[in-house]
Amino acid sequence: MDQHEQVNEAVAGLSADRLKGRQSVRATFKLPLPVIELLSIAADQLGLKQKSLFDQLVEDRQILEQLALRASSYRPVQAQRQQKTYVVSRNSLLALDHVAKVHRLPRDLLVEISIQRLVPVLSAEQEKQRHRRCILGDLELWLVQGQGLLEESRRMLGDEDPTVRRMAAVVGQLRADAEALAEQVEQGRVLEKYL
């Protein structure tokens, strides 16, 4: 296949409607504060923009259909509700509107159920955060031991010895890695308070 055929094939899947469906629109929902926080924390911890995460949660009509079928057994979060405006793709909003209308559900309820799907994801991230904390503690202990060994090596061999210089580089790298992990643990601290 030559380059011209590849370009034609790539363009063939495009249409004005498809391109417009990816267009961003604003939509306002009335959601419980914990649900709003859940989406925000999940986006931060996963390194995603809220718009991208929101779209991933609601753009698939088949998944929305499954959620709508289970809506009768869902217990909405009992908390104060607040209006929240999100930037979403037109396709996501159309999918939400369609499924909510077909199943005669409030759109806000469908959004709430969709966002609640993030709870197991954040639970798994919380577990990773606990492991990171333990690893950081072990790494800091290892750093103290490495620093002690480096000092002892300096006394025995002198600062200019190649072995001491190599050990100093290893301890320096270990210190940098411990600081980086400490930052990551600090960023994940918000997870420890949630759920």
C-alpha cells in the first residue's frame, strides 16, 4: 500500500458528524459532593484530565445501558448535592441523554452511577499507596545504612578512593530516588483520606 492509499484509508473513517461528536460542550449535573470529589481525585491520581476521564466513563452506550438496568438496585449517595459543570464530548452527552431517556432515569443518577465505577479503581490505588509507604520506609532505612557505610569507607580509604567515589554516587542516587518516592507518597496522601 503506497502512502497515498494510506492517507485515503485514514481519512475514509472521518465524517463531519463524527468530528463534531468529539467537540467539547459544557453540561451541568447535580451530584453528591463525595461523587464530585471521587472524579477529581481519580483524575489527579491517574494523571488524567477530568474531561477525559468523564468521557471514558459515559461515552459507551452499552455500558450506560448496563448501568441503567442496575439503577433500580442502586442506592444513591446520601449527601448534599451540588451543581457541577463538566466539559464533555458531544458524543458523551448524547449517549447520556439517550440512555437516560430510554430508561426514564434522571441523567444525574446515571452520571453518579458511572462515576461510582471509580471506587474499585481508587481502592486499588489506595492499596498501592500503602505499599509505597512501606517501601519508602524501607528505602529510607537503607539510605541511612548506605550513608553509614559510605562514611566508614571514607574513614578507611579516603575521599579520593575510586570505591568511595562509586559508593558516594550510589548513595546519592539512592537519596534522589528516596526523595522522588517521598514526593509520590505525598501526592497520594489525598487517597489515604478518601473512601
